[in-house]
Amino acid sequence: MIALTLFNLSILYLCAHFIGDFAFQSAWMAMEKGKNVEVLIYHSATYTAPFAAMLALLDGRTPLVPSVLFALVIFGTHVLIDTLSARMKVIKTIWADQLCHFAVIAALLFVGWL
């Protein structure tokens, strides 16, 4: 197995973030997630999928329990952040929204869940 540095892991998980938040989010999801909780949940699940795939690719590096907790944290925080931005309009700009998502990824890297 290839040894991954913290920098390499950061890049991999940022790629997973951009794939999940932009490539996997359709225009329909982007327009409706602020109005419909089911769409928000669906978007958050599709957002979490690249992270789950990344964990599967890095199998053996992360124990199962933190992996499951990690997926739940990624999913739950995405629901929360997008609720604050798309539904409640507390987070006003896409840059602030993205910064919140990056902070979650950084925190998970810091505690060693990624």
C-alpha cells in the first residue's frame, strides 16, 4: 500500500468534496434542496458517496467504526451546512458555505478519522 501524507489525503478528500458537491449535484438538486428536505437529504447522500468510495479505496488504513462515524459526520454536517445556506440563508455566500465544508474535512483529518 502506498504511504499517504497528510497533504495527499487532504487533496484526495478535497477532490471527493468537489465531486460530491458539484459534479454529483444536478441543477434540480441545487434549486430544490432549499425548498424540499427530501432533496436536501438526497443531495447530502450523493455528497457522502465519494467520501465512502475514498474510504473503500483506502481500506485497511481506517478502522470500520471511525469510518462509519466519519460517513455519518460528513452526511450530517453537510445537511446542517446546506440547511443553513440553502434553506435558512444564514450562510450567505457560496464561499462561506465551502469554507464550512472544508473546516469539517480539516477537523476530520485533524482527529485522524480520514
